[in-house]
Amino acid sequence: MKTLPNAERLPPKAQDSPPAQLSTPDAWSEETDPRVVIRWAMEEYPDLLMTSAFNLNGVVLIDLAAQAGYTGEVVFVDTGYHFPETLQTRERLAARYSQMRFVTLSAGLAPEPWGEERYRSDPDGCCAARKVAPLREYLARKNPSALLNARSRDQAATRAGLGFLEPGERLRVNPLAYWDREQLEAYARTRGLPVNPLYWSGFLSIGCWPCTRAVRPGEEARAGRWEGQGKTECGLWVGEKAL
């Protein structure tokens, strides 16, 4: 792992107090403070809902959203295969940001036996049943008009074209679209955020334990997901059942 960035590499605006005024999307640029985007989304979409898997990006977004005044839901899907460290990170975040409501969903499927290790034979089907279906069902009931999420361009080639706002079944708001990993790490260290400890061991994108490994030097952040399966997305954001 490379040396962690110091506070001097933190995006300048992230070291200041949250911007006082809202701006409109046509005035935004790649340098726009994510809190401006979050506040705009809160103003325009009062039913805004945040999804999270509590990776580095997700932890940073929760902290930025708290500064922006977000008090809504943070929705997590427990697939039954998460690392213990991920579940512990969820609990630490829920305690730290008590103004938000942390909601945990589950498909109610036992880890095994279920399709004879379906995560190996049919990873798309496993993700669809354990992760995508519970969240889609919840969103169908809640029917939010916009989703706040933590994806960024540098995570994978499938995300290289992300902007702050992304049309879809409902608007996707991506406040961290233009932040890279060095900026995220610096922010997390400066703010003392409860990042999943697996991250600092090379697990740059943490999903279910059977399908996640540490990333090797020079690889994309999501290269450790579904190795050898020809798969880089779980289906929440890309695919026929995408949100």
C-alpha cells in the first residue's frame, strides 16, 4: 500500500465550513463542494434517500451529508455474506450519526445451503436475489424521487462517465463523482472517520466475503470484486434491474 496522504492533500473546500448558499446544477463544476450538491438535492427532493455499503466512499458521503444537514435514511442491504468488519462499521456509523436513520434490509436467505454456493456458480443471480431484490422492493414501497449515493469516477471503468446528477428510474445524486481515492483517504483521515479496517489492508472495495479480495498494486479499486467472474457491478446501478 502506498503512504497515506496527509491533510495538506485534502481538497481545500472540504477543510472549510460547509458553503452557506445553494447553487444550481448549471453553475457546478468538477470543483464544486459535494455539500453544495447534497444541499441542493435535499432542497429539490425532500424525500431524498441514501444507499450505502459503508465503503470508504460511503463513509465520507455520510459525514459530508451530516455537515449538509441530512437527517434521512441510510439504507444498507445485509446479504448474509458481509465481513464482520463491515457490520461493525455500520454500528459505529449509526452511533456517530444518530441524527440519521440507519435501515438494514435482508432477503432473509440463509448463507448455505442456498443454490449450492450460488455465489460461485451464478454470481449475478446471487447479487440479484440477496442485494438488488431487497432494495428494489424497499424503494418500491418508499418511492423516493432521488437517491443519494457515493459512487465516484475513479472506482472502475464502468463509472468513468459519472456526473453529479444521473437520470434513471429515479434521479441518482453522486456528490463524490469527481473525488479520487487520495482525496477520499485524506478527508477520512483528517475527519477521523470510522473507515472499515479492511480498507487499509488493501480491500479498496468491500462486498461479500466470498467474492472480495484485496486489490493488487496498480489495479482499479473494484478489481478485487468477483475475480474471474467477468463481473464488476452488483446490478444495483448497471443492468436490467438497476435502481
